[in-house]
Amino acid sequence: SRPHFWVRSRLGLMPEVGAPPPTAAGEERGPEERPPEVPDVAEEIRSRRRNQTLIGSKFALGDDLGRGSSGRVFKALNTENGDFAAIKAIALTGISEARLHGIETEINMLRRLSHPRIVQYYECITDAKQLYIVLEYVENGSLSDILRKFGRLPEQLVIRYIAQVLEALDFLHERAIIHRDIKGANVLVTKDGHVKLADFGVARLADDHTTKTQSVAGTPYWMAPEIIEMSAFTTASDIWSVGCTVLELLTGVPPHFELTQMSAMYHIVNDAHPPLPDGLTDELRDFLMKCFVKDVHRRARAAPPRVGNGR
């Protein structure tokens, strides 16, 4: 059975055949608001550890790897073959229809995606209280983890990482998928120094009804102006966020990080482009200026800056 069928049958929320995607009353939010809090699953996980209860009869949960857009992520051991996995645990108690639809969208997208620059989906497991999305475990954490441990990154390494992120985005955009939350925290680093795009919790199809919604998704400092203005989002919105991620890796923080979120969003919409640091090569500066074109129809496509060996 399909994962979304399992979840809906558990919750008694099976939709009518042909019903449109749900929109829960009161769940639209303006750009000044934060996304709803992700229910905490920590106590349930602690209970499973105490009782040595396995997920899906084979996964033992280990370290807490952090919180994603739709749930808390744990390192897990596959007790059948010794492989490691990352498991996103999502509390099902009291889950709303709109949130459930978003989780289903994430699962169904992940099942379709197979690319070396995208975290691999393995399976979905449910029980009475939790939904577990089993994903590839990427050893070295995220680019934001790398920043915290080692500080700002040199331009050549940033270009190497971003070129690989753009490979993933090119693959997604060819399939009309918009990630909507590109940032260092959602780019994971393998043990051999390659990167993989992760966290599809707010991803959507470009032709989905949500492209013209009045809701906002993503993280404010990395948001494109059209997202903040709630006009629409397109694949070009991801490219703006790529530019912000380049600046995050080069300087240690995204553009306008010294400001409140509301002030930052004002500047994103009204300034010609985010401030660029001194010392950039001409090629990287040109790439960033293409990322930060306000007109979504003229903004750069997912093509890497041609500086040195970005691959």
C-alpha cells in the first residue's frame, strides 16, 4: 500500500476520491509569522530506547540529529544488516488535515526522487502514535554544522558545494519540483566531501495550486522577495535562496541576519539585492547578481558559477 494510504487509514482521514488537496481553516499565515511548532516526539523516543523497542521491527533509534521542517530526525541502526539510516519521526496525535497533506506530499515526492545529490528515501513506517520516514544517513551533518565547527568557508569550496546543490535543483526543476527551503542546514555533507539536498517538508510541484497560495514557506533570511510578497513561488525562488546560501557559507550568516526577521524581509523586498561581501571573484559576483534578479522570469537557472573546478 502507498504510505499516504497507511497514514490516512490510521487516522480515519481518508479523502473522497478526486477530492482537492485540503486547506484547513485558519492555517494560512502571513510572512511575519513562524511556521507552526513541530510536535515534540522526544518522550516517545526515550520510551522506545528504555524498552529497546525497534521501529518496524528492525530500526534501533540513536542520536538526535536535530529538527527538520516537519519532524525530529534521529540516527538509526538497521539491526538486520548493520547499516545506518536517518529517521524522521512525526507525531500523529492531533495532526491537522493540512499538515497531513504536507507530509504526504513530502513522502510521495521523496519516493519519486533518485539522484546522487539528493538524500535517498527508503521507506515509511507507522504505528499508533508516530510516522517514521526512513532516509539515507549522511555522515558529516549539514553545511551549517560545518560552519559552526570550522568557520567561514573559502570561495573555491563554496563553489564546489553549490555546484552540487545546483545539480540537485536542476534535477528537481526539470520535474517541476520546488524545494522552497534551500539553506545550509538542508544541505548534508557525505564522508567524502560531497553534498546532498535534504528536507523536502515544504517542497511543492510548480503547477500545484499552492504556487499562488497566500501561505508562506521557507526560512525568512533565505526567502525570495516573491515569497514574502505572497505573489507566487516558482523554481526561480530556489535560485534566490541558493544565492543567500552562498553568502551564508562565505560570511557565516545569511544576508540581513543582524536584523529582525521582519526588518530583513523588508530589505529583501525593497533593496536592489542583498549586500555582497568584498573580495569576491568577478565570476562569483556575477553569479550572485543573477541569483538576486527581482524579476523571476530573468533570474538565473540552476547553472553553477564557472570559477575553477566546481565539481
